Amino acid sequence: MPENLFNRRSFLTIGGASVATVGSGLLVPARAKGLDPTPTMRGGANNYRPGAPVVSRIGGGGFWMTGTVRRAGDGAPLGGQRIQIWAHTTEGHERDKRSHGATLTDASGEFRLEMPQIVPAFGQAHGHLAYDSGDFETVFLRPVMRSSKDTSLRVHFVLKPA
């Protein structure tokens, strides 16, 4: 005679396992963790000049500053955002007006601006970048290059609505 598959013991075992699974959150749909906003870096605003013009290139070029701009939370790319860039280069100090310029992100949130080679200032080769347009909170970055011989630097902004 076949054994009854659903007896009291199997019912309690299956029921207990179901309660434990639901209680543990294993049946809750997966949710992506929101993308955290980029914090301002210490020293990022040094020698900042509000309103630097949008330019096709800073100086003679030879070094590429590139990156992305995304919205905090969902990570959506942000087109048309103004990113200001400045640095101590072979053509001028970071406090010089001619060492500053801005560019706009494309529809995919990418930006790219050519500038003179960055050289060490205060012992470190580094660039300065700022998002300061107003739709999102202002962020200043001061990324340090791995080597002063690098010919590009890539950075990423994740912006929080203002």
C-alpha cells in the first residue's frame, strides 16, 4: 500500500521551511542598491574659478581628461551637464585663468576634454574637476594620477539632485 506523502510530519516540515524562507527575505524580489552620490574630495575646490567658459580644448592639448556623469540612485546617464576642469600643466599653474575650461556631457553622460600635460604640484600630479551647474549638488574632485607620465585621467561623477 502506498504511503501517504502528505502526513502531519511532512506538512509541518514544509510549512516551517516556507515560513523560514519568507521570513529570511529569500522570496522578496531582488532590488538593486541605489548608486551613492560622489562626495567632494578634500582640496578639490582649490583654485576654482566659477563660470569658466565651455571650450573645445585647454591650451595646446596632449592630455585627455575623460569621465562620466550619472544620477545618484538609478545611475541614469546625465547629458548636457557642465564639468569644469583645471590643473597644473606644462603651460600654466592651476590658479591661471588659461588653465581652466569646461565641457558638456553627451547624451550618454560622457565627457572628454583635451588639455596640456598635467605635471606635479605639491609633489603630486593631479587634476581638478567640478560639477557646479545647479540642478544637482556641487561636487569637487581632485584625483591623483598614478604617474606624472600618464597622458589621460578618467573620473566619474554620481550627482545628487539639489
